[in-house]
Amino acid sequence: MQAYGAAYTLQELLTIKSDDVVGRVKVYEAIVKGENIPEPGIPESFKVLLKELQSLCLNVEVLSSDGAAIAMADGDDEDLERAAANLGINLSRNESATVDDLAN
């Protein structure tokens, strides 16, 4: 792919996306702990694409490189909550800061 000028496409395919919420938390956790950055997860936009295709009554399966089906479970939320709790981040509370508070 790179020979055809698709370097940026390759980078997009191989990096952690901004909408990969669990991936972002795991990267932050790895940086704080001084560990290696983990492999990228599945971005939310890909999950949305799968759901949109399924809503069109298309049977969509995600396959690994060897052809085995990959389960797209929603267990990522538990990983996110666990990782955030380990870092002392409370994801369930609303932020009370206003724009004026942040500007000062």
C-alpha cells in the first residue's frame, strides 16, 4: 500500500484513534506508569459502521487474518471503567467547570 502513496492511510489503520475511548485510557495509563503503549483497539466509528450495516439487515462479521470470526462484545465499557478507576478518574460525574473558569 505504501508504494501507492497510501502512507497516511496505513498510519490511520495502525494507530490508536481519538474515538477509541478504551484505547485512549489505556495509552494514558501506560504513559503514566512508564510502560509500552498497547495495541490499538476498535474505534467507535467502526462499531457504528457495523451497527449501521446490521440495521440494513446485512449480516456483518469481523474476521481475523486467519479467517476466524472476532466477537464484537460490548465488554470494553468494563475495561474503561476499571482503567479509569485505577487512575482515579471518575467518568460518571458531570464536570462543574464553566468556560469562564477554564479561561482564568
